[in-house]
Amino acid sequence: MSDTPPDRLSVDPSSPYHDAEALQRGVGVRFKGEEKTNVEEYCVSEGWVRLALGNRVDRKGKALTVKLQGTVEPYFQNG
């Protein structure tokens, strides 16, 4: 496995961008220079993150999210 996290990653197992190996390794995300711990999905090339809104869920049990634009810097926490 490479030392750079994927360009796009999601924590949702039903997403085509879910990568269990990368998530097990531990991926941290800095958004606009600030560490974020509630990131559900990110895309470096498009410059956005999808953040969970507290513990709120929709009727299917998935976290409610908000999509924000800005500089995204993912990194591996363990490795």
C-alpha cells in the first residue's frame, strides 16, 4: 500500500469509494488547516468534505451530512 491516502474515501460501506484497508490503517483529515474528526467522505481533487451533523440520522439510519468546499489534506495516522 502507498504512503498517500486515496483521492476520495468514504466511511459508508455501501459507497463505491469505501476502502476498508485504508480506514483500518487510520486516515486523518485536515480541512482548511483544521483537524476534523467527523468526516464521512472527502475528495481531494474536487476540494470538498462531507461532515456528519452530530448524531442525527435520516430515516434509513445514515448520518445526516453537510458538504463543505475547501482545501482537503488527508494523511495516514498509523503507518
